[in-house]
Amino acid sequence: MTEPIVRLEGVAKRFGDVAAVDGVDLEIGTGELFALLGGSGCGKTTLLRLLAGFEAPDAGRILIGGRDMADVPPHRRPVNMMFQSYALFPHMDVTANIAYGLRREGLARGEIATRVAEALALVKLDGLGARRPAQLSGGQRQRVALARALVKRPKLLLLDEPLAALDRKLREGTRFELVRLQEQLGLTFVMVTHDQEEAMSMATRLAVMNAGRIAQTGTPHDLYERPASRFVADFVGIANILDLGDGRWLAIRPEKIGLSVDRPETAHAIAGNILDVAYEGDRSLYRVAVKGGPVMLVSRTNMLRLERESFGRGQHVWLGWSSDAGQVLNE
Amino acid sequence: MRSQARFAFTLLCFGYAFLYVPIVLVMAYSFNASRLVTVWAGFSLHWWRALFHNDAMLSAAWLSLRIALVSATCSTVLGLAAGYALARAPAFLGRTLFGSLVIAPMVMPEVVMGISMLLLFVGAERFLGGPDRGFLTIVIAHTTFSLSFVAIVVQARLADFDRSLEEAAMDLGATPWATFRTVTLPLIAPALGSGWLLAFTLSLDDLIMTQFVAGADTQTLPMRVYSSVRLGVDPQVNVLATLVVIVAATALVVSGRLTRRR
Amino acid sequence: MAPPPAPVADASRCTRPPPDMRTAIALPFAWLIVFFLLPFALVMTIALGTNAPDAAPPVALGLSLDNFKLLFTDDLYVAAWLNSLRIAATSTMVTLLLGYPMAYAIARAAPERRPLLLTLVVLPFWTSFLIRVYAWMGLLAENGILNQFLRWTGLVPHPGTILGTEWAVHIGIVYAYLPFMVLPLYAALEKLDWGLLEAAADLGARPTVAFLTVTLPLSLPGIVAGCLLVFIPAVGEFVIPDLLGGTGTLMIGKVLWDEFFTNGDWPLASAVAICLLVLLVGPIALFQRQQARSLERRP
């Protein structure tokens, strides 16, 4: 990891009886696209708001660029945020929205105009500067929000569910767009999301959060192939979790399991009956009842167009996997 | 359900008739030639001329307008502060008392507020030597009960307000004061405007509190109208009523147009 | 007066607000304490004193409960109390019965027509209260327009005088306070999801049953707010009983006024004010609680 731009040491924040963030230690390197992934109420948004300065931690330290942020109010922090609701000022046009932060810095008129024009070009909104937020589409609004935060040239950009308000088609294109901007400008992004697909596909590293704590930090590959706990294995992707006894479990992904009529020659093999099949187009997901075990999920890529389903409901099948297909877990 | 709606609509029409027939009749009789408001004796502008030459009435109206302007402005400033504090302040000691104090003048019977303010001013005169009862004491009394209405309007607007707009401003480097000036204030300006208008109207119309705190030499428009009306019907009051209705209707139509254009 | 129980009074969470916020709190807080709360202490002090007609101000301070005793024993005052409560209660009911269908009809009207319909209800409120009460004087007088109309139709050949009776006071209260009833009711009904009524009908509820089991309960906050907004000021009303009720109608606001301005008995008037306040503390606290809750419920 490169030199950390963000460092959290034992950060905690309570709201009444609820510990929203409960002792978080975290380092985020310069130039990373870091994702905070978790379900609703896991504390990821609170963590972002602690970084932005909208909330003050009850315990612990927050360092940004090596500086303790304890007494630094939001408007003096070297970070900018893109809000989930975008929070565009409805009484200002696009240009005024983007210029807002620069005017607070007291920059000269000419420079503000230049930088606003650059920012508009960066997010491909040239010519829309005179529109009001209400006259823009959802995707355009999102890009204005991005431009407004980027124009300040922050060391660190915080993104709160940046894609959640977009429809599905737009979301996928915007993912690549965000990654492109982050690489092109050499910025550090910290993004909050509940969408694991989004986090996995965009982030260089991510942290999975659960009940105010960080369950695991790592690259998308680490988290998927080497989950540290049953929670992470279950939260990121789908996993079959087999109880090995003695407080140990085996997590194995559905696509790592082979399906055959005859007993396979893999290290592990087990027989069962197919309960049902979910055809998803690119793949099919089989639920298989195994003798003396849980219901196992197995997926098969549908590689041939004309292939008839070779396995059907009720059929007796064998499941097989190699000795390194799964991850042994202790918690 | 349809029959319910029809029934409700019939009563709505009846309600409008109930609300407007008395007003329309009062306006019509301002053009009556007779002094008796119950007998129609032909069209005349006599009472209109009389009102515009009634110096006592005109000076009372001028005084009321000045009081209303000052007290509406004071109560808007105080009501803005109170509404902002109620909507935005974190829990603080005395918050419950503060909230009660802000809302209470809205529903407090005016006779009670009137007597209590008078006693305060009498006490102040006695122990502090002033202020003299008149313009200033009326402004203070009106401000005290109008500020509640402004505070409620502001608080309601701020409760609907997307908090992240203010956070976004701070995030972009605006100090708390700059945030208030450039984001909060412009966005609640319409609410503030209607709060001011409400305070202005309440002040212009107030009789009871004014009567208590006015002192011997001060007569506002409602006081003058009341003393004339007590003795019976007065066609000049009909003229005044007509003017008030026309001004209020115009103001409402204009403000309605303005808000719809946004 | 007693503040309502605190919904969020968790002392451990009380923090010192930032400086700008402290000004925003301190300014109106100080104003209200000096000009609203402190005066009530004065009213109480004066109420315990006795009338001193030759002094200026006409009060002899003391610690006597005679004024309060008088209020509870003298038939005139007791009757005025009971009358005020009764008249306020019945006119609040009538206002509700008229205001509810109006608010309902406006809430169910086409969205683009609602602003106009609502403006028509609010417009009289923006004109003078005094003038609106005055409007009924000419209507209800013995030879007034209403009686002329009744005679002309022949339905009632010898109508009595309405002006100067309790009827006139009722009409005046309903008329003057109708907008205060319609507005909160409309606010509650406008938020109602009409799909719920279709769901009720779909589940077998007749329109009346659907109204009683769905619409009415869901508009209850509006009903309570509207009734309190009419009832509380109506109890202490002065202008309406004075101009429309004549000498025959005793109401407590008028008694207070007369004691103060006509008889110059400041201590007795103060005692009346204290009693009025005590009587209305319950409804006022209820109104405040509801107001606070409806504001907190917003997103």
C-alpha cells in the first residue's frame, strides 16, 4: 500500500444507545479507490460523515494527510463530498453550484470561470451551465454534483452511494466513468455503497462493515476468494457454508463445485438430489439436497446455446470439489 | 365514495357562501346612500368621501401601518432566530421551556396576554421610569405574539428542508455563517416573507392587546373602528372593510402568482 | 404555565450549542422570558392584591385569596365560566361539522384547483377580524338583512332578533374561526393515501364504514389541532360576545375586560386571567405536544 492519506485509530461514534461506529482502525492509501461496503445501518455512512466532519467521534483519532482532524470543522477540511441526494442548491444554476466552493476560497472571478469551464468539460456537461438543477436529468445532476466536488481539487473525495439514484443502465456506464476520472486526476476516492457488485468492480480495496466494525479489509479478490469470516463469505457473493465441527467451517462458492451424474474423481464428492433449478440466462443455479448436510447451491455457466438442461428437478447427482476450492473459517 | 364527495362538495359551496355573503353585503352597503345599513337607499359614494376626510380615522390608520411595519420586522428577525434554533439546535438545557414559550403566544387568549403585558409596562414605568405607553409598548406587544407565528412557519420550512444542502455548503468551504447566508436564507425566504406578511396582518388587526397597552393618547385603527362600531353600524367602517378586502385579495393573488411561478 | 413533558429531555445528550446558534437561542429566549413569562408572575402578584381605586395604579399589594374566592362563589362569575366553556365547546363542534366536509372536498378536488379553493378559505382570515364580526351586526339586527330575507320568503313571518343572543355569538365564533379548522384538517386529509379507501372497499367496507374506519382515524391529528385552535381562543373571546352577544351573554373574556376597563378592578381582572390560564393549560399543552410531534414526524 502507498503512503496513507487517511488514518483512523479506534474511532467510535454512538447515537443514543446505538454504537454506529464501534472502534474502527483503518488506513487508506493515496490514490486508492476505497469502498466501504455494508448493509443499511452498518455504520458506513457515519464513517464517511466522520471523515467529512459532519459528526465528531466520541473516541479515537482521525488523521487526514497526517493531520489530526479533531478540531477542524467541515469547511476547513481538505476533503469534499458527493452526497447521495447530490444536494445541489436548487436556487442556483449549474455554474453557480460548481463555482460555490471556489467563491468561498475567495478566488478571482476569471480563475473561477476557467476552472468551472474545465470541470464542466471534465464531466461532459459543456453548455448546460445556465440550467437549474430541476431542469437536469438524474444522470446530469449526478455529474454536476461530481464536478462541484472535484473543482475544489480535494486530496480526498468522499462519495456517498454515488450511483444509487441512477437507473440500472446508466449506473454501469457511470461506474467506468468514475474510475476513469479517479485515475486521470490521480485522486483518492472513498466510496460508500451497499451494492457489492459496484464495490467489487470499482474499488482497488474495500472494507466490509458489520454492526459498526470492520469485518475485513482487502482487495476485491481477497474478499471473494479468501473471506475471513462467515459474515464476509455470506455477504460478498454467495457461499455454501459447511460446518466442519470444532468451531471450524468451510466456505465454498457455488461455481467452484462441479455437478455430474457419476461420482467425480475430485478430492471431495457427495451425492444428493436436485430440489430446484433457477435459470438466469448466463448461468443456472441448482439447489441440491445433500444427505445429512445443508442444501447446497451449485452454479453452472450455460456455455452452449442449444444445450437442453442436462440436469432436472429431482434428479440424483454428484457434487465434487477440489481440496483448495473452499476456505476454512474459524469465525 | 362518490356520494360522499358530492355531499362534501355541497357543504363546501355552502361554506363559501357562509364565508362570503356577509363580506359582500358589507362591501355593497358601503355604496349605500342611507345611513342605515339595513335599508338600501340607492348608490352613493358619500361614505367613501366621508372616510377620506375623516382625519381621526386616517391618522389612526397611519399609526397602525407604522406599528405593523416595525413589529412585523422585529418579529420576523426574532421568529427566524427562534424557528432556526428549534429546528437546528442540538438538545440543550431549557429546550423544552424554550419550545413552549415560542408556541404559547399563538394560542394564549389575548385578554390574558393583554393584561399581563400592561402590568409589565406599568411595573416598568414605576421602577424603571419608562417606557411611556404608546407606539413602543404596542410594538413590543405585537412582536411578542407575532414572533410565534413566524417561528412556526420557519421551523416547518426548515423541517422539510434537505439538511445535506447545508452540509454540502460547509463541505465546499462555507463557514456556518456563510452557509446560512448563501443557502439556508435564500431557500427559506418565501416562508420568511409569508411570516412577515402574517405578522404584519396580525399587528394591523389587533384590538385587544393594543387596547391594554396603548395608553391614553394613542388610538390605532382597530381601536377607532371598535369604538365607532360599539355604538352601532357605521357606513364608514363598511368603506374601510371594502378597502381591506380588496387589499388582502390582491396581496393573496399576487403572492399566489409569485409562488406558482417558482 | 406548566411546560408539557419533554419528549427528548435526555440530559446526558445536552451539549453546548455553537456560538452562532447560541445567539439564535438567546435572543428570542430572552425576549419571551421578559415579555411573556415574567408578566405572568406580575399578574399573579397583582391577583393576590386588593383593589385601591384612589391609588395609581389602583392596586394595593398583599397576599389575599379573596379575588379567587369571589370567582368561585359569586354566581355571576361561575355562570360566566360555564357559559364560556359551553359556548366554546358547541361552536367548536359546529365548526368541525362544517369544516370537515369543506376540507375533505378541497383535498379530493383536482390538484390544480386546490390552491384556489384553499385561498378562498384563507382570504377572510387575511381581512380584519373586527370587520368580519362587524359584518354580522348588520345581518343579524332586528331589521337586519337576515330578518328582512326571512320575512320576504314568508317562511318566518315574525322572526325574533338574533343579535344580542347566544345564537349570534355561536354564529360569530363559527364564522371567525372556520379557517383555523379547515387548514389543519386539510393538511391531514391532503396527506391521506386515497388508495387506502379503495383497499377498504376492496376488502368489503361500505363507503360509510370505510370513512369511519380509515379516513376519520387517519385525519385525527388534524381534528385535534383544528378543535384546539378554535376552542382555546373561543373560551377567552371578547370581541364576538361584546359586539354580537350584547349584555345578555356572559363570557369570561368579556368579564375580564369589563372588570379592568369599566370597573377598574385590576386585581380581580388579574385573578380572572390566572383562572383562565389554569383552565386552558391542559388544552394548550396538548396543542403544543401535537405541534411539536407533527414537526418531528417530518422527514
